Amino acid sequence: VELTSLVGSADAAARKTAAEALLDMPLTPQTAPALVKVIETGEAAHRLKAVQRFAEGATAQHVPFFERLLDDADERIRLAAWQAIVRHAGPQHLDLLLRRVPDEPHATQQVS
């Protein structure tokens, strides 16, 4: 059974076990889709770790993915997303930074 399908399982215990196993695996093209699934549907602690793991291998092409996380209900997810954006943003992302950073809390503004 593929990790991506286990991460989306209706069985809470299977989801948790799959997420924990996935978060200990190297970031690869095969594990990245499952990490995205954890970010979108996992429990808070797993989501945060998945965002941080995904950010490790991210590039400028992933900035739009992290931009979507800027509206997440969890402040820690938003902060991790900002950290990834600032690390990987290029000149083409200047508008995003100018548009969004002034509306963020002071602690988040310090990241950028």
C-alpha cells in the first residue's frame, strides 16, 4: 500500500502511522506528494513538520504552494510558509512580499 493512500486513509491510526513514517523519510519526488497530503489534511503537529520538511527541498517554483499556506488557520504553519517563501523568493515574488508582509504580525515581518 502506498504511503499517499495511507495518509488519506479513513482509519485515523493508519493516517497517523503513515504520517510519522513519512516525516522520517528523505524528501524525494516520490515522498513529496504524500507530504503535500499531510500538509493539507494531517493533524497540526504533522502538518507543521511536513511544511518544514517540504521547505527543505523547495525551490522558487514552490513559492505559490507556500503562498497558499499564508492563509492557514495555524500561525505556526503561516510562519513556516513565510520562512520558505523568503528563502526561495526571487525578483518575480517581490509583489507578493510587498503586498502581504505589511499585513502580517510583527514577529512574522521579522522573518522577511
